[in-house]
Amino acid sequence: MKEQEILQNVKSVIQENEIALFMKGEKDFPMCGFSSATVQVLKSYGKPFEAINVLPDPRIRQVLSEYSNWPTIPQVFIDGKFIGGCDIIVEMHEEGELGPLINAAFHTEPAGVK
């Protein structure tokens, strides 16, 4: 697969999923602590998310980092927009800023709000 095809695949995943996580390992078997922490935060919202393992092909990580202008993995995209890596996701979660972004991506309101 050429780098242009990888870039198109990355863009497709980001555009076709409300939440896209590019990580080391799989949702059920993260291969680093940062990916694991990010998965746990995202799972806590009970919304589906796509997780892409960047380890099988190092070019995925390279193309992704060029696309997002972010050097580290994991990387989270919500509603087509790059949000950040593990530290940013955890901080937004703790500050109550991540939930509204996720709810907006799924066009839902938080429980109990009418």
C-alpha cells in the first residue's frame, strides 16, 4: 500500500466514525499505557468508537502524524476533528469537557437533560 492510500484510509476512518482512536494495540488489548488509559476514558462514555492499531505498519503512524501535526500515539478524533492524545483526553474528561464533545458528535443530550 502506498502512502497516499494510507492517507486516504486514515481520512476515511476519521470521516466515517464519530470517534476514531489511533492507538498501539487493540481496544481489548492495548499495547501501551497511554493507549490503555485513552481506551478506558472513551469506554466510560458508552459510545462506539473505531480503534485502529498503528503497530502493524509504521507508515500509518508517520502518515497520521503528518496529517494531524501531532507526533505521538494515541490520537483521538471526534466528529472529524483532531482532539489530542492521552494527556489531553484525560484532562478534558476530568474537567467535564469531553462528554459534551462526544454527545455532540452523536447528536445526543446527556442523560437527564430534556
